[in-house]
Amino acid sequence: MSKKPTTKKTTARKPVRSKKSQKVISWKRADGRLFDELRPLKIESGVLPNADGSAYIEMGRNKILCGVFGPREMHPKHQAKPNEAVLRCRYHMAPFSVDPRRSPAPSRRDQEISMVMRSALEPAVFLERYPRASIDVYIEVLEADGGTRCASINAAAVALVDAGIPMKDLVAACAVGKIEDKLIVDLGDYEDKKGQSDMPVAYMPKLNKVTLLQMDGNMSAEENEKALNLAIEGCKKVYEVQREALKKKYGIDQPQDRPPKEFPPEEPAEEPQNEEGPE
Amino acid sequence: MSANFQDRDLVIPGDVVFEGRIRTGENTYRQQDQVYATRLGLVNYSPDNVNVVALSAGYTPLVGDVVIGEVVDIDLGEWKIGIGAQTEAVMGIPDAVDRPFRTDYIMTRILDIGDTLVAKIVDLDRRRTPILSILGPGLGKVYDGFIMRITPSKIPRLIGKKGSMINMIIRETGCRIVIGQNGRILISGPNREREEMVVKVVTKIELEAHTSGLTNRTQEYLRQLKERSQ
Amino acid sequence: MSKNNIVSHLKQKKISEVLSTGKRMDGRGFGDFRELTIKRNILFKSEGSAEVWLGKSHVMVGVKVGTGTPFEDTPDEGVLMTNAEFTPIANAAWEPGPPNEASIELARVVDRGIRSAEILDTASLCIISGKLVQIVFVDLYVLNYDGNLIDACSAGAIAALMGAKKPVYSVVEKEAKPTGEKVPLTIRKKPIAVSVIKIGDNLIIDPTADEEDVMDCRLTVTFDEEGNICTMQKSGSVGLTVDEIKKCINMAQEKAPEIRAKAIGD
């Protein structure tokens, strides 16, 4: 979904239920991926004209839009916090995003994901800079294919930066699961449903902190540790795509594209009066 | 001590722009030995300071700023004015009317909901709410023209060094232009064509604010627009 | 549908001033549409879909074909349901929540256009008479608001329905099962809605959000391919003279064919 015609082919098709498919030496998943391979990932920033910040993500066949508004006056006022901004996340799915069609009304799952998104993103945002304000993060899932909460967090982090909200770090998310006793990264819908375990993880790459950790299924303590490390590696890969998405909007991406050395020729008229020093 | 990027490199929040002792400027923060960027922008190194010029940021109200806003509510002797900041601004009657205060002033006769005004931030109260005043030259209710919005962080670029950019635009188009630090621009011209020229030029500046040679390119662009209209 | 429900007096004044010179704020003529782009079949999980950009207004339409029980008074007919969602990402002033009157009006106007023109062959959607029929859901999802959502959604709905496929069912001993095959929906006509708004004495087509903020009223007319009128809807608190109504209908009728051409993909 973008202004240019999309002729994107995705590799995640409905898997063939072959019982003897795992004879190859490097084990491949139903859609042909290796255990630590992410689905095709594309992120664009600044796609919604009316939002303060926005991002669009395609993670496998997931298509998710995120719009950020704020910091702005909090309504209703009695819910505002005196010392910091309130980060409000709303995860919502279009009725046509799943099969069969679902009602547009928010479900309990929607509310849970909204809440974990907030927990995943809050540690990265300088909320204390905007007392009594709200920062609203709205997710709209246009098409779902497994791992939407991770994809949503990935889009939200980019949208927050696009909105110019001061952040300590980005947040990247990736899920690890288990299928046929093997750990796999970035589960597709099929693997989500048929797998033995699902562990979504969100991570701040530069600060090296995990901000979201959920898990269901069945894992030994050893598997769990391996899975967490695998997830973090996956998050780091996502982070690179997020960084590119942010830079791409300004067309400055490689060192050689940097403007020539006679800088800076024109300084802004007023020196910034607001010295944001150390906290 | 090390600068991890080159001057004018694009950085994102979380990038470590400097390691060691240095004064931290705008859009950076320090954790122990490392200085991180907090916004997407171009990093700027000078001998005693590192800062990031943000490419995208909301408006943070500062005392002394001239802003353009709209009245959104009237309540208990105060107008509430939307200026695109994290909270609405307020203005009391003494800051709007120069004459001795009369308790039966009908506020809507001075400024009504939906009115646009150019005001100055005279104070930030203890809850960081901007307090506005329209007493002063160039301030007051706006009767003519229209408002254009751009990213607040691009405003300094639109003004230019000592006003060089904006004065050039005013001169070449003959339009009246008032710039609000909150990213709103009031434009009022002799005819619609001239006003549209200003819109085109400002749009171009907003897109290319982070590049060099902009004043010259803008002047050239304006010249072309004027030629085409002849 | 204005941004804060507060209309800027300055904006109102400026728009009227510019209109009185025969132009609009964005330089268009009174009868001009903005750039319209429609892409079909972009969603894999929907039976039909379309994405519409009309100026900066951006809408996604999804068509899903499900099953359910028919209405009691039409036991042999499938069902059409149209729903509109004003998502909070589309406009700073839109809050998440249940549908408001504007989104309900939008859904119902588009729905009436589809229903009045009888474009869907509802008999072909019947699986077991009185028990099981197919239900066609048309979901109008607004992603960015810059005016004239009705026209954008109506064109999008037609585009999505044109490309939609429905699952085929086989009925064996009163049990219905999907065969796995999909066939295109039978779409008999292609009604297109065109809206005209009134600002002062001016009638203008395809309003932007700013123009809608200061409009006096709106008349939406839906035409089929033969130029017949399928539906009409007037909204807004100012009245229209019969003469103005005639003018609106003419203006709208002129534009319907080119919008239809984009929707069906010529």
C-alpha cells in the first residue's frame, strides 16, 4: 500500500503439508525460510498527511499502518498526568484484515495488544518532557498474517520518531517460536497456529534492554534462553530496516550523498535557546 | 573522546553521537560516558558542544516567541488558544485590551471562538501553559489572509540569516507574511497568484531545509515563477 | 467533519473571497475533480478490495463474502452489508469509538447506491433457501481525510466489487460445503456517487476538508451508466432552491462517467 504501484510478491504462500519435507540438510520451514530468516520486511515513514508522524509496514503478508498524534492536549483532562505525558496506544484491525471477516468493534485481544504495545514503547519515550499531554499511537491492521503485535511495535517506533517525539532509542520487535522442536524466528500465521510456542520480544537496540516479553507454549529453560537471544538477533535485523526507513525520507543515506564540505554556509537566524542538557 | 559521526550526518534517536566529556546541546542526552541523539536530525559538532538539528519536531513554546493561533474556547475571563503545542495557550483580558479593565467586557466582542490571532508568549505558568498577549506592534486579531502550516523546526530556515530568506520572499512577491514560531505562517497578498507563489516557495523550503545553497535556489525558483506568470 | 468542530473565520472569509473570483484555494475550477487513483485487488485476505486516493483523501475498501441466515422476508436472497470506519489515523480530531453520524451517513449513502441500482444479483447468493445465504460485506476504511469521502468510497466500492470473487458451494443432502472454487460476483450495474457542495452562491465539486468545513450544504447524487439517478442525499443545514438542485445534478452527471471509468479500470 503506497502511492507507487505495488507489484510485490511475497514468499509466504500457503504451505504444502508434506510430511517428508525435512530431508534436506539445512532444514527449511513451510514457506522455504531458514530457521533464523525474517519474512520480507518493508517500512516507509511519513505516509499519512494528517498525522504528526506515521509509518507503514509490510512484514510478510502483514500490512499495517501507524499514525501518531502529539504531544497534544489530553482529553479527557482528568486522565492527564501532572508529571509526564500519557502514551496511549490503540491496536485495531480492519474487518477485512482476517478470514473470516471480523467485527470492527475492539476485542479483548485488541485491548491486550494495545496495552503491551504501550509497555513496549514507553521506556523509549521522554514522557517527562510533556506533562499533562497525550501522545496517541494508533495502529490499523489492514491485513494480518501472524506476528501483528511485533509488526505494530516496529511501525509505531518509526512513527514516533517521524513525529519528532524525543526518544531514548528505537524499539524493534520480533517473535520466536518452536515448530517440530526447532526454534524459529518471525512466525507466519501458519507457524503461529501450528507451532509449539510463541514468544514475542521487543528490544531497544542501543540501550540493550528488552521492553516486551511474552510467551506461551512449551519450552525448557535452555530453549528459552536460546529463543531470547535469537529474538534479539531478529530485532537487530528489524532495527536496520527501521533506520533505513527513517533516513530514506530525507534522501540522505550513504556517506557519499552527504552535502559538500563548505558547510555550514547558512546558519539559522536564531541560535537555539533551549539547551536540552543531561537529564 | 570521540565523535562517532561526521558533521551533518543524519542520526536517529539512540545513536551514540559522542563519547566523552562535551557540552550536550539540543536533542541530545547523556548517559554516563555516552551522548545519544534524541531526535532524527543532522548532528552538529563544534569544539565544545554537540547537538542535533531536528528534521522533524513539534513546537515547544518559549517565552518571547511570536505565535499564530486560533481561539478554541472562552472560559472564566480567559481565552483558550490552540497553537499546536502540547497544551493550549491562555490569554486573559488585561493581555488583550490596552484600556482600563471593565468587568462587563463581553469577551466575544474582542475575540470570538474561531478567530485567528498573532500573539506573543509572555510567560509560561508553573504548569508550562503558555500565556499569550496581543498587546504590541504587529500583534492582534487577523482579519485578512490565510494560514499555512509547516514543521516548526524548519522555521529558522524560512527566516534565514538575519531574515535574509523571508525578506527576499516578501520583496519578490509583495505579500505580507507573518511567521509564527509554532510553524504557522500568515500570508496575505495583493492577488491570489502572488499568494500561491509564496505557498510554493515555502513548500520547497520545507522540503529542502536541510540542504545547502537554498537561498540562491529559492531566489532562482521565485524568479522562474514570476516569469511564468507574466 | 471539521477538525475541531470549530470553523476558522479567517478560513471562511478567505475561501469565499477566492470563490468570488471564480477560483478555488487549490487553483481548481468549480467543476474539477482532484487527482483520482484507484488500485484493485491489493489485499490477499479479502474476496475483493480497492485502494482510492482522491487528492489527499485516502480510502481502503474491503469486500468479504461470508455466510449466514437470510432475512425472514427474503429467504432466497443473499445479503449486502455496508460499513464505514472513520479511523483515528485519518484526522487529528477523530477519536476512536463507535461510528458517529457522519460515518453512518457515509455507509448508508454508499449502501443505497449499491442497493438501488440492484447491482448485486442477490438470488445468485442463495445457497439453501431459507437457511443459508452468502453475505457480501463492504467495509469502507478511511485512512486519511481531506474531504469528499462519499465519492471516494462509492468509487472504491464499485472497484472492489468488480474485482471480487465469491466461494462456490455445493449442496449435498441439505449440507452445504465450499468446493474451493471461486467465481466473480455478478455485478449488474456500476453506480457512481458525485457530491456537490454549496458555499454562499457557489456550487463546487469534490470539496477538500477546508471547503467542507465552511460549506452550507451538500447534495450527493448517484448515477448508473445510463445516466439514471439511483440515490440522492442532501445534508447540511442550509436550503437549496430547485434551480440549484438542477444545477447540482447537471454538474454531478457530467463527472460520473470519468469517475466510473477509473473505478472499473479502463
